[in-house]
Amino acid sequence: MAASEIWKQLCLTFIVNSGHYYWWYFPFQLCSIPMYICLILPWTTSVRLRKVLLTFLMDFGLLGGIFTFFDTSGLHYPYPPLTVHSFAWHILLILLGLTAGLAVEGGCTWRDYGRCTALYGGACIIATILNMLFYRFGAINMFYISPHYYMTQVIFKDIAASLGNTAGIFVYIAAILAGAAVFHMLWRLARRHMNIQ
């Protein structure tokens, strides 16, 4: 994933944007976090941290992979190999989420969900800092929660138009938390049925 992300960044910079880096594509979105987790996991010896990371993949990573296909407009690029990469990336997120969910190390308690939610919250804070720091260098919207841009996601853009962008951002974050909670509940039921504790 890391190698393909480097290739993507090079293609975006030198093929799509004529040698100019476009901060909008900086690799720190919800769907980028599993790449960092996969880089960290092999070196993680802490059982508790491994459980948090795997639970994130099976809840938030799977959510991001699946729901991207409800609106694929963000997956298309003017350079066709990037479009193929984007679709393949999100299919891989689904496979990673399913694999993590079936792993014995993945957490299935609500405490485990709370811990991976804290990881998501920390990532949102980092995304906000990146949005605020790098906005002056060009368009950037990590996690799609930049106060400088109106929401563009289906449904949430209508909420932002009605209630204001800040409210739209908070509803968007709440929906992600709720969606991950639904996935966690489904994993709890499935793992209980399969006798995976």
C-alpha cells in the first residue's frame, strides 16, 4: 500500500498536475489510515495496541472501504491507472477489514470500539491541524472536515447547506462513529456465532 501510494503521489504531481504538488491528495484520509496501520502492525508487540489497530481496521477501515462505493465520484482521475488504483485500494480496505474482523486478536467488546474510536478522534485532530497549517499552500481537505470547504459528500452536503458547514462536519463525524458502531455490533454477533472471542 505504501509503495502504491508513493506511485500515486508521483503520478498526481508529475503527470496530472504538471510538476506541482496538490495538497488535496496528501495521504491522510480515513481510507489512508489503514496503510499506516499496516506499516505499524508488524512491529507492534503490545497486545493491547494490536487489538486497537485491528479493531480500527474491522470497524472504521471496513466502513470506509464499503461506503466509498456508494459515491464513486472521488475515485475517478484523468489518468486511468490512478482510477484503477483508487478502486483497487478501496476493495483492499474491505478485504483488510474482513481479515481483521476474523482475526482472534481483533477486539469485539464495546471497550475495544471505544479505544479505536479514540484513534479515529486523534486522526480527526491531526487532519484538522493539517487542514489549518497547509491551507495557505493550496487546497487541502483531510478527512473532509476542513472549515475552509463546504461538505461535498452525498447527503452531508445537503445537511451542510441547511444547517451550516460546521454542523455538517459534526454530523458527518457522528455518522462515521455511528456507522463504525454498527459494524462493530455486527462483528460482535458474527464472532459470537463463530465462537471467536
